[in-house]
Amino acid sequence: MKPISFSPGKCFIHPLDRPMMKQKKVEKIAVLGAGVMGQGITQIAAGKGYKVTIRDIAQEFLDKAKDRIEGSLTRQVARGRMTEEASRKVLDKISYELDLSAAVSDADLIIEAIPERLDLKRQVWGEVSEHAREDAIFATNTSSLSITGIAQAVSRPERFVGMHFFNPPTHMRLVEVIPGEKTDGDTIELVKGVAESLGKTPVEVKKDIVGFIVNRVLVTYLNEAAKLLDTGEWTKEQIDGAMQHGAGMPLGPFMLSDLIGLDIVYHVLKVFEEKLGPYYSPARPIESLFEEEKLGKKTGEGFYSYEERPSVTEEDSEGFDVGLLLKPFIEEAEKVVAEGIADEESVDTAMKLGGNIPRGPFEMRG
């Protein structure tokens, strides 16, 4: 596939009225971090015709990423979803690199997908800034950290943007695009265009605020469910059964928390608590499981035991009113709009695609 050149559309207007850079053509992408997110981003970008270099700090990480990408493509061929020739073409587009300078020096777009640590991300971006081309675009795949805070490490913050893919990136359609304080409009539009070329639906987040759209609404909903559980009036099976079978959620809040990981849920809520206030403090059941290191599916136990696959039935849901959780779910979405983070349509789109739910909160409100 021939790489796509994107023309500027409606631009994000920054208060500083910063001059816009000349729009450019993206042909080569560097992906920093060979973990699950980096692997997925690499695979989908190569699959759409981009030349991709994936970089990590140890050969073992690159070898593991290569094995997993090759395994994923082999499964697609076996299932008849692509041909052997198409699979080879994808693999030919990917190179693996340990040296940071070699990975980024000729890249048009650099996407960082390393662990969620502000100090680590700043360190890497400071190094990238020294070796990247003057006109390269910088994108961080963060789910919770400040774009502005990370961009402090680079010399060209107007070209720095948040590009939040959802796990697994090969299947999830949403990409949240988040500007920092100095991000210019052309950077936003170019990254949105790249996301679309990858087969994703970009949703622009208007403010650089913790949780962006999806995590802000979804993790708060999970915490509200845990608060209800803590009252002792209902069981986790009642609440999960009601939200899955009555409200149409793909999973109830406790199974979803277990799937995400109670450590992740806990840490996101602690950031919310610090930045947004005590309302977002982790509910006692979440905090207790975190302290006991019962983190969900990945440790074999969280709200549920995973010796066998847990499930809930419609009968389990009797006695729980789904409105008790839909109300705070919708209210948090309303806060996102009221705070100028996104409009109602964007929130509904983001929640449906990023949360795998059939209707967005404003569609639920009617």
C-alpha cells in the first residue's frame, strides 16, 4: 500500500496562536517499546504499508516481539484472513533496532509505547529529541500521564501529541488524540490522519487532563461499583449479572476490573484522587485487593478466582437496579463535557469503541 499524504483540515486552535508547521508526508514510523502495545502498533502500521522500526533496550525484548508478530500473522494466514504473500510483505516492512539514534533519525513519526512512568518517558524523549529530524512528529501512547508534562523533555513541543491506542491495538478501533499545551493544529490533524489510515477512529481530546475520556468515565464507573459492593447490600455476582445482562455491558464491573488488572485500576484512581479530588479515592474493596496483591486474572485471583472461568447469569442479577451504576456513569460523562474535554458525540464514540459497549452514556441518557 502506498503511504498516504494528509492535508490539513480543521485545526485545533491554541491560545498562543503558534505558527503552523508545513504539513508533511508520513512514510516511516519508529515505535519505541517492544511490549504488547508496541508490537500491536508495529503490526498494524506495517500492515497498512508503512515502513516501521521497532526499538527496545534489549535484544530479548525485540526477539519476543518478532516472534509474537510473526505468530499473529501466521494465525491470520491459517484462518484465511490474509495470504502468505501478504504476510511476508508485512514482515518485510518491519525492522528491529537496539540503537535509539538509528531507529529515529529518519522517522517521520515516532510513537513511544514504553511503561507508564513520567521520569522514564521524559528520559527517552529527551534522547529522541537529540537524534530525530527537525520535522519529525512525536507521539506518546499514554493512558494517564500529562502530555504537557512529557513534552517538557523535547525541544519541539509543538510537534508533540498524545496518541492513546487501546489494548489490543490490532483489534481495538479507538485512538484518543490529545494535545499538550504547545501542540499545534497541524500535528493534531496529521496524527488523526495517520490513525485513520491505520483503520482506527481518532477522537480528539480537547484538554490534557488525567484519564482523557475513556479512562476518566470507565475507571470511575468501576470505582462506583466497588463502593456499592462495600455497602454489603449486594454481591459482586448481582452487580455483574445486572450490568452484563440488564445494561448490556460486555462484562460486569468486577470482571472488567479483574481483566484490566486491579493494580492498574488502583493506580489510575490514585492519580484521579490527587488531580481531581477525594471523590475518586479507590474504594475499599479495590484497595484491599491491591494490598493483598490479588490483582485479577493475571494473578489468578481478584474479585473472582480464575482457577475456572467465572461467569454470571441473568438470575444472579435479581435485586440490583442497574440505574444505581448507570447514573454515575452518565454523570461522569457529563462532567467530561462540562469541563471542555470533549463534546457529547465524541464521548459516546470513544466510550463505545474504547469500552466495547453498545451505547454511549449520552445515548443511554436519551
